[in-house]
Amino acid sequence: MGKCLAYKILENHLVHGSLKEGQEVTIKIDQTLTQDSTGTMVYLQLEAMDIDKIRTEISVAYIDHNTLQTGYENADDHAFIKSVASRHGVLFSKPGNGICHQLHLENFGIPGKTLLGSDSHTPTGGGLGMIAIGAGGLDVAVAMAQGTYSLNVPKVLGIELVGQLKPWVSAKDIILYVLSQITVKGGVGKIVEYHGPGVETLSVTDRATITNMGAELGATTSLFPSDKNTQTFLRAQGREQDYTPLSADADALYDEMLIVNLDELIPLAAKPHSPDNVDSIENIGPIKIDQVAIGSCTNSSYSDLMKVSAILKGQKVHEDVSLVISPGSSKILSKLACNGALADLIDAGARVIENACGPCIGMGQSPKSGAVSLRTFNRNFKGRSGTIDADVYLVSPETAAISAIKGVLTDGRGSFNLPFINPDEPFAFNDHFLVYPNKIPKQDIPVMMGPNIKPFPQNTALKNELSGIVVLKAGNNITTDDIMPSDSRLLPYRSNVPYLSNFCFERIDKNFPARCQAATNGIIVGGENYGQGSSREHAALAPLYLGIKAVLVKSFARIHRSNLINSGILPLVFEDEKDYDGIDLGHELIIENALNQIKNPIVQIKNLSTGKVINVITNFSEIELSMIQAGGKINQIKSV
């Protein structure tokens, strides 16, 4: 039988291992990207490895998250990243250039290449036919240093698209529908590969919206074939030479299948507080709204904003609504300014803000208390907007724009005909926001280290007896936002883990840091899909700093499990989920003969407070086992 596209690309990059489901393999990484929220830690780790040069074809350091500079901290981080990027031959994208995923799509993404990024939405590159994977910062630093990345071979979920979208229905509605079908944990351990006749009806930026939100499925990555639409997109960016046609074999087999009929889709929304809590706009009804935010790496493309401009032209934003728009890149904003669309947005009453992540990560534009906010973003976790009691709905740009005019959530079908928007109009070349690596020897370029930048915490080698006090018992779907909050108040301290640790789990239990300090060695107990959401390794580093030795849950999100292992924290899974009920806050747990036990797929833990012994699953690969034994990835690298 034929091969799927994902396995073709993986096979072409295979360095070690066998391409069989569940087997650990090492692949060559062609490109990496970082952003400033996670980037400072990445480059601290890269410096710690003391390498001579990076081994990727291209690596880019983007500044797009911490652009609100109300003190010196963010600016210091940017200067640090720029200096280390220069030392190691990494391109530097200045603040104001745009959002990393949109920029990488425009400037550097190449069909058939591999991309590893320190941001969970790196799979956006799959819209160009790349294997683009989000990972923890340390994994990205190692990929730059060694040119490789190790992972367990995922299953491949084939999603066949048939038919064609109707007016007022968009790519955002496709991925919301998929989320409604397979949920936020349905993609764990899988690559999602789109194929079928409906694919050719979607532009690259449509596809990128879908692969971007594949992260919300928990998938390793998502991808589309590279076809004539890909060629047209690259031509518009002045990069037609990067085009390569790529597709699955006609008789390709998939581990699982889902058919989506685009003809049948209608405008959808993800209701509070999860991306898979999806219903139709029609069913939800005309609820009153207070804010509309359009942008983010999901929906800030030229075609998205041109649709919004067409809807708003000659109209007025409702008096009770605040409409804020953040374009995805400087090229997009420049083009909107040149063709008059920017004036249409402003004349309608929109607030146009910097080309950056902004409101998506709670960096400004938080809605009022108790507000209803419609957002074209990818996540609507409770409190992520910066307002803990706000209700955030995820919608398409079309739905967002018409709702901003009406003042209520609105299904645009039947209101008026949308004009045709060419998603692939040529863009003028402009690289004025990019700083290219120079030829100065590494040792002659000083590292710009501001006072807020602190060394990252490191673990010690695993001892033969691991014990700890249960310092937190959490429920299902704990996000990395829950573990280590991300907002304008704390983002400036991403390079200062000791300070950040004071706010670890503050939304769930404000006494968590103090309890950890009293326990010395702590263990966290949680439910299903623990660690979903952002790739931020701070959700592992802050617990490490607070003395967490193990996390015992019903199931993990992929990236967070990897980040725990990278930090030398044991990720353990209940063999019998009922054992979760028998563990309480303050119980003391112990793993005896830990060095030998963790070599087995099942480990025994004794609850010293109740006397009960339970089984937990480890299933560590050979590489993961080596990291756990050494006390984390940095220690393991140094020991080789």
C-alpha cells in the first residue's frame, strides 16, 4: 500500500530508528523558530551547551509576544536574544515585524522541510506541507546545537475534505468542526493529515488556520499537501523557487479516518472555556457582546483582514463594542495601508494595534469584568484573556466582523454577498525588520544580560529512592496557563523563574508555592490531559524550582510530558484511574529502588499515608530514560 505524506517527509529526514508507530526515532531538523516568551530560556540553554555553530539550515528568533514594554524587562530580554542570535548565526526578527508563525509562513517555510519551534502553534507551517512541530525550548536549543529531534512515531489521522465552503463559512469553521468531533485530546500521539478534493479549494492561509489549531487537538502536527495553491502562495511571497509538489500516494493508508463535507458546514463558535466546546452560531443565539478581537497566528493573514475590511467598509462598529485588530505581519499591514483597507477599518471604528500576539496571550486588550469577547484566536481557556470572569468565544473573522457591527453574536449568512478576496496578491519585498547574522567571531560578540535574567533551574541525578508529599491534587484538562499563568503582569519575568515560581498554580491554589517550600520534595497529582495548551517549559521549570519530583496523572499532553522529562521530573500515569481517588493532599508517596524500577513500563508507588501500593505507567524510551536518570536533558548532554 502507498504512503501518507507525513511518513514520506519523516522517512526523508530519518537519522535513527525505524518508522513504525510507537517506535522512537531521531529526525533531522532543517529549521527552528523561537519567540521571545520562551526564547530567553532557549538561548540561555544554547549558551550553556557552548556550541561553535548551529546545525540547522536556518533558525529564526522572533520577537512577537512580550512587546508591551512598561519597564526594562522585556527590552532587556530582546537585547539578550539578539546578542545570542548574533553569536550563533540565528536570524533576528525585530519587534513590530509580526507574529512568528505568519512570518515564517511568508518568508522561510518550505514544503517538505522539518521545522521545530518553541511555540505550540508551530504546526502552522503544515499549511505549506512541512512537518512542523511545537516543542519545549530545550528541545529547540538542542535541535539548533545538534540538528536533530527525537520523538515516538505518531499514528496518522487522515481527514478527507470533500465539497466546498459556502459564503460566510471559513477555514476556522473547518477546524472548529474537527475539534467538535475529536476533542482537545483526540489528536494526542497523532499527526493529522488533510487530503481529498476539498483541499484544492483552500488557500495556503486557509490551510495554515487549520494546522495552527491542530495544536488544540493535542496533535503532534498537522499538514496539507503541497500543490498549485502552494506554488501560487510562494510566488506571491517572491519565493516560487522554494516550491516542491508533495502529496500522499493515491492508495495511502491511514490509522484513522474522518470525512468532512465542506458543503454541510455552517458558522461555528467555540464557547467558554475550551476550543472543543463547539456549537453553531445559530444555536448559541444573538448574545450581547462587549469586545471583538481579530488577529493572532490563527487569523491575521492578508485574506482574513481583507474580508474583515470588506464587511466593515462603510459600516460602524456598534457603540457597545470595542473592536481591536492586530495584523499578522508588517508586510500585511503595509499592504492594507497601500490599498485603502486600513482606512476602511479605522473609519468603521476599529482599534488597530501592533503586529504581535497581543490580546491572544493576555498582553493588553483584556475585556471588562464579566464581558463577552469574540476572538478569532485559538484558545479560550478561562482567564487567558487577562480577565478571569470573561466569557471568550472563538469565531471566524467573518463572524467577528459582522458581530462587531450588530453588537450581538451574528450568523452572517444571508446578510449580504461577500466580495472575492484574492489571498495570493503579490507582496513587495521588505526585510527591514530582519537582522541577519554577521561574520564576527562568536567570542567577539558580548552577551547582553539584563538584571532580570536569571539562570534556568537544573535538576540533579535521580536517586534510588524518590519520595515526596502530595502538594496539589488537580482535576482534568489542566492547562499550562493554569500551571504557570501568562499575562501582561507576568510575561516580563519569563527569564526569571525564581520570581515566576511565586505565581505557580495561583489560579487553582494560591498556597501551592508555600506548600512546596514546606514539603521540600513535592508530587503533583492530576486528571486527564494534564498540561494541555502552550508549549511553555516554564510550566515545568517553575515546579522544578519549587522542588517537584514527580507528576502523577491520568494522562498527559504531549509537549508538557516532554518538558517534564527534559527537566528531570518523572511523568507518571495511573494504571488504574480509580487509584486517583485514593490519594489526597498531604499524602506521602515513595518509589523504592527507583533507578531499577523506572526501567520497567510499570512502577510501584507506595502511599505511606494509607499503606496502599499502586501501579503507575512510565513507558520511557531509551533516550527519555537516560534523561530521567541524569536529572534532565542538559545533564544528560553534558554526561555524553
